[in-house]
Amino acid sequence: MAGIDPTVPSPAHTATPLPGIPAAAPAPGAQIQDRLAGWVSDLTTLHELTERLARTRTLDEALRELLRAGAALVGARRGMAVLEPADGHGPTTTIGLGLAHADLGTIETVPRGATSYGRLLDGLPGVPPPDRPPASDPAPDPAAPAVGASPAAVPGPLAAPDLATPDLAAPGPAAPGPGASVPAVPDLLAPGPAAPDLAAPDLLGDERLDPRHREVAARLGFAASYALPLDAEDTGRLGAAVWLYDEPAEPDARRRHLVGLYGRYASEHLARLLELERGRAEIATITEELLPTRMPRVPGVRLAARHVPGARGGGDWYDALPLPEGALGLAVGSVSGSGPSALAAMGRLRASLRAYAVMEGEDPVAVLSDLELLLRLTEPARSATALFAFAEPVRRKIVLAGAGHAPPLVVGDRRTEYVETSLSAPLGMLSCWEAPSVDLVVEPGETVLLYTDGLLRRIGGPVDRAFARLHAAAAGVPRADRADPGAVADHVLRLVLAGASPDGPDGGSAGGRSGRRGQDGDEDVVMLAARFD
């Protein structure tokens, strides 16, 4: 090319080394810096993944996050997690990542003992691939301490480095020369004892596998798998997770160690969530047993009840009992506090109110006055709200009184409005409770909704906005659903709890009780619907 003399030698700093002359030695400490950089990167990754896992609140959320994080650590795209506590008390579930429900069902058709996750759950030993050492035995690290070294000299998986400040005045070690070796740096994330994981690097080519296993792998398009047990220190085996590769592959020793560390933390987190889930289930069972098992049949009125338990378990309740001469007593209430003690107090108050309603149900004020006296004598440190209505379905007349309770809502073709009740304090708040009752006459086809304060707290925001949202939901009930009190209650709850419980309540037949447990809400919700013919 014109203007360039090819005979001009290259600059000295770009010239190739002459033969026979050794290359420049690497900068002192380069190996140390590289290993520390890798160690910091791995710790940062584990920290971010465990932070995301710690924010999960349910078992399903935690299992999904475990699958996503594990897939990133082992380099897989799909996977499944099986929760099956070894104590047999449940709950049991299977969660998939990149697998549809039909795919999970297809995998479950493989004999349990032939799958890696099934062998882990059943405590069966794994079989290493043929003609190769077990993948769970990593190659020895030349920088690792020799066998038989003192345990104190062996760094743990997440042991912090020695950050002692050196004496700057003391003479440091001489820099290594060109031919000197750099001192070995212990890998702070070096693999410890091998985890009882199972790797199948070539499912389609391993003749020892069950034929059904290879058939399912070919049908679903995965060629390798890596399974990890989920073991907690106190509860033992909780389940297993397995990740699927599209091509023959298996994670190396570093990836296995990282996912093993993450799996141990995830197992402890799952154990805590499992304990919470079992506690919630027990509280929900006790609550359901304390509430009415069915609604009474009274001519002229149809009833339906819905109960959406909160995460902590509360003392919200409802009741409907037939009274003499075709009358009907309707009640809803809420006891302060949560947990088993609140449930016990709720059961006592509900049973007492039934007795008072039979004796003097025509006077709701007297019923609540007796209930307030009982509360002050038996539960002096507890308060409660309650609403009791004495209904005569044939006359479509209702007399009701409330103690610190939200007003009922009347839903009909011509009106949707709140009942104007008198303001009063909750039971147990004053030395003597008494408030005037309110008379209400409903039109044929109208539905009266009684609910607890937990519904307003679940809606959130200012109280007036919560009331407005509840009113709008009731006014928007489709005309075809207004003949069914259960459909009315389901529609209202589905709309107002859309933010707190995305799945909404389950549907159910009128006169029954049903509801999906709201995982995202701490407050109990009770709704009692009475449609007058």
C-alpha cells in the first residue's frame, strides 16, 4: 500500500518474543485476584438468589423460585419440584418449570424407582454412568489442603477470608521471580462433602434406564437430568427437585456446589413455610368445625354463607338459627385477636348468642346486652363486634342491633343501599352497652348482606372508599344472579377481594359455606346473605 514501508520493523512493544527467550512472568497476585473475583461473583449470585427466595410467602411460590434459581445455577431450561415430607403429614404437591400439567402427568407415569427424584425421595442409591467416575466426586483441587490436614485449616463452603490488617511497617515477602510459583490460594467456595445428588447425563443413551423413562424423555424432548434432594435439618426429607437438559449434559463440580449451597438454604426456608402452612390448615379446620355446617331451611327466605379465612386465623363468625313461630335469627361477629385463643373465644360467644337468641330473640338489644355482660365476665381483656337480626320472613320484617359493627347492605332490583344503624361501641369497650335497634322492611326478591369488618380491612384504603367499593360491587350483581344468595355473595367477594386474593372465592351452592383461603390476606372475611321471597 502506498505510503507504508513494509520493511519498517514493528514497534518493540508489539514484537513477538524471540525464540529461546522466556516470556514475561505474570504479574504477582494475578492468580489471587482471579480466584477472589470468582469467589465474590459466586457469593453475590447466591446472595441475590436467596434474597428472592426469602421474599416468598407460600410453598408454591418458594418451589417455583427454587426451580428458577436452580435452573440458572445448573444451566438447565426446565425442571420440576416434588414436595413430599417424609413424616407423611403433607401437604404434597408437584410444581413444574417449563412443563405443562400434561407433561408432569406424563413424567409421573414412569415407575417411581426409575426416576432420579423418586430414588431421592425413597432414599434409594443412585447409579453412576457407565465407564466413568461418579459425577458427584469432583476432581481434586491442587490448591485444596492435603488429605488429613487439620480441620481448622480447611475453609468451609462460605467461610470468610482472613481480614486481619497486616503490619505495614514489617517487611513483606519478596515478589516472586520470573520462574517462581504463586502460592496456592484456598478456594473459599471449594466443594465440600459431595451432596447425595443424582445426575443422568445421557438419558437416551443409557441402556440401564427403564424403557418407559427413555420413552418419556424422548417424547418430552429432554436428554439429561440433574436431581437434588431437599433436606432440612430438623424435619428431614421434604422433597426433591430435578432439572432437565435438552441435550446430553451435566453440571460441573462448581455448579453442583453452588446449587447444593442454595438447596440447603431453600430446604430450611421450605421447612419454615411448611410449618406455617400446617398451622394455617389446622386453624382453618378448627374454624370450619366451630362454624355452622349447614344453613337452616325457613319458609320465605334462602340463606348462603361464605367464609374466607385469613393467613393468621381470626375470630370472625356467622350464625343462622330458626326461632319459634317461623322467625329466624341472623348473626355475624368478630372477636379481637387471632390464633387459637381467638377461635376459642369466638366459639364461646357464638354458643352463648344462640342461647340468648332462643330466650329473647325478639329483642336484639337484649341479646347483645347479655352477650356483652358475658364477655366482660369471661373475657375481660377482649373485645368483640357483633350484629344480631331478628327476621320474620313471612312479613319480610327485620329488627336488628349492632355493637361496633358495619351496617348491612340491601341488594335489590330497585335499590342497593346500606341500612342506617345507630353508632355504638364494640362489646367489652364500655361498662354498660346499650344501643337502639333498627326496623327494616325488605321487598320481595331483595337480599340482605351481613359481613364482618375483615372484609373492609381486606379492601384497604380509607373506610369511606372501602364502603364505596363494596357498594359498587353489590350494585353490579348481574340480574340473573340476584335470585341466588350464594351467587350474590360470590360476585361481591370476587370483586372486592380481587387485589387481596387473586383467585377469589370458590363458588358454591346456596345455603352452603365455601371459600378459597386467601393467602395474601391476614384478615378473616365472613359474609351471610339472606334473600327474601
